[in-house]
Amino acid sequence: MRALASGGTDDPYPLYAELHRLGEAVPVTAPELPYAAAVFGYRAVDRILRDPAFEVHDAYRLEPMTPGWRDHAVLVTLMNSMMFSNGDRHGRMRGLFRKVFTPRRVQAMEPDIIRITGELLDRVAELGADGNEVDYMAEFAYLLPARVVGRLLGLPDEDIAWFRSQVDLINDWLDFRRKGFDVLEAADEAAIRITDYYLDLIAQRRASPQQDLISDLVQAGGHEVTDLELVGNLLVLFNASFSTTIHLFGNALPLLLQRPAVRRTPESMPAYVEEVLRFDTPAHVFIRVASADTELLGVPLREGELVAVLTGAANRDPRRFAAPDRFDPARVDNQPISFGAGAHYCLGAALARAEAQIALPMVLERFPHLALGSAAVRTDQLILRGYKSLPITVTDRVLVTAGGTADASE
Ligand code: HEM
């Protein structure tokens, strides 16, 4: 576990393989790590995520650990969301979101996903027309999920870049190795700005509803959730949607480029997407708190102690997946645990899958000569594993004549 916290972000998979040799869970004794145990076996991860005795961090748990938490806007906002609530409160907020964020709504987003993908690919084609490298992460992998969730919520396109800058400040603080005061202060300021923005938008949508999720939430919600709970959940939804899906797109691309067969069979893309989710999932670590003195696969835990739940490791568990380190889209019964399980199962799993299944074939079709460019840069987080930048070229040759005419084919 110490190795994972310090240097395992580049390639955690050899460490996961070592962990699997130890069983399904281990006690964590490294004093610099806040966890009492780590669980990484597929079945054990599935079980702990479904077990109400293991809760997510919530206001009740935060109180004794951080008595001044109410002075921090970022903590107050997050604690107002379903992601940081348990039991009835969680059920109440999640129930409202499920009422309006339905499979039908995801299906209705498909034309938007196709349109936004097309627009972004036009831009990538333009940027890369003369053989220039284009950063796939900045120009596509981030923009697509951010614009899709923006569209879902009803945020104007021109506000998306601002939103991401604010959400990044909050994500920096959520990374367990960056808990400095300056990082917390920056996250607090971002949370205040986002809260003001959403309160304003909620008031506008209440006065004049549009065809978007915020309008539907306001109408369906009545008094079920307070405006500040709405803000907390919208923040978490926006954050959880693009900061993970960006890495699904990023992690998928190199894997797909190594497998040209997928270009010939675009109908197999859903199986490839599931295998990308298993093989190199965007989100690797989740935290649970023991709600009472208990025992986890032989590891004794006291009430309040933390467990690191390693979904990225569970996806490589040799007890669940034959030859887990082989990328094999033809796997039978391939059910990665990348979207979690139980009460907090990812609310946006269907949207993330739809985005990847629609957009990745469009990328490959549009650019038959797409290739990776100069060195990619990885994120230095493990919680969200992916690329910071992933340079690509989209033309097969660069023909810039002496007269300056570019003639490069996509
Ligand atoms: C590949 C992309 C994604 C991955 C890997 C992912 C992964 C996850 C996981 C593992 C959880 C459970 C966390 C836990 O148990 O503590 C979760 C929760 C959540 N996700 Fe996603 N997610 C993705 C995309 C999305 C999208 C597109 C949305 C929204 C549009 C979204 C919204 C949420 C929300 C709101 C929760 C909290 C649910 C709750 O606490 O009840 N996610 N996600």
C-alpha cells in the first residue's frame, strides 16, 4: 500500500498482482496512510460496497475528525451530496436524481453526443491538418464529457471551461496526497463560486423551466431536497461525470490503436469499452468507513476506521478474470467493478458507456491514420488514473510544398 501511495501511479498493476497473491484484503500498518485495511479481491470489493455496515464519509463521521469542517465551503458542499451521505438521506437525494436522470434521458442524449463528437473531431482535424500534434486529452477526451454533462444539466457551453477550472481545484484537494492548507483554501473558494453559480441557475430554472436536468430536478424535487443539497449533488455529478469519463477516453485510445481489428468491427465496440473499463479503469480507489467494530476477511476493524477499496485491483483479480493482465474484449461474463456496486453504484454509468460506445467508433472512423505522437504524460493521481496529455497525429503524411500548400489526408 505504501508503494501505491508513493510511486505506483505510473503502473500499479504489478503491485496489484502482488496484493492478489496475499488474498483479498490486508491490514494497512503504514502510519502515513489513513487506512486500517485495503480490500482488493473482486468478490470482497463487491461485498464491502454492498454492505451497509461500511459507509461512505459523511458529516457524522467528519465531525470528530475535523471539528471545524463547517468553516470550509468545499466540505459543506460535498457533505450535502449523495456521494457523502448514507442511509435515508442518501436514499432521498439519490431517489430524486434517479427520478429525472432516467435511461430514457440518457437515450435522448445520443443525438447530442453524436453532434458534439462531430464538432470536436472537426476541430481536431483542423488543428492536426498539417501533421501537427494535437493533444487528444485537451481537445477531445475532456471536452466531450464536459460538454455532454453541461448539455444534460443545461449549462451554457461558454461556461464549461470555467467550470472545469473550479472543479480541478476541488479535485486537487480530494486527492489524498494533497491535503495542504493552501489546496483546501483554493478548493473552498472554488466551492463558493460554484455554489453561487448554481443557486443563480436554480432560481432561473425555477422561474422559467427549460428542457434540462436542473429544471426537472427543481420541478420534481418539491421539498424533497433543499437548494443547498441540490447544489452539492450538481457539483458532485458534474465533477464525477467528466473527471472520470475523460480517462475512459484517454485510457481507451492507446489500447484500441494497438488492436486494428476494432476498426473493421465497430459493432464490437461495446465489448472493447467494457474491457477498457476492466483493464485500465479511470477510478481506482474508494474509501469506506466501518460503522461499528467488525472484521473484514480476518482483518479486525474498529468503528470509524477506514478501508481503501481498490476497484482497479479487483478488475485484475485472477480469481475472477482468467489471465487478468491480458486485454481481451472477447471475455465471457466480463463485469468489471469500475462503476462500483450497491447503494452508491455510479449514477452515470449508462451515460459514460453511451458516450464511449458512440464516440470512440466515430474517432476511429474519422481518422484512419490516427497515431500516438510524442511522449504522453500520465496523471500523478491513482484515484483518477489516466493521461494529462496524449499527443496524437491524425494525418498519414505531411506534404507542405515550397509554396506552402498543405496536402495531407486524414
Ligand atoms: C467512466 C466513467 C465513470 C466511472 C469509472 C465512474 C465511477 C463511479 C464509481 C466507482 C462510483 C461509486 C463511488 C462509491 O461507491 O463510493 C460512482 C459514483 C457516482 N458517479 Fe460515476 N463514474 C463515471 C461516470 C459518471 C458520469 C458520466 C456521471 C454523471 C453524469 C457520474 C455520476 C456519479 C454520481 C453522482 C455518483 C455518486 C452516486 C452515489 O453516491 O449514490 N459518474 N461513479
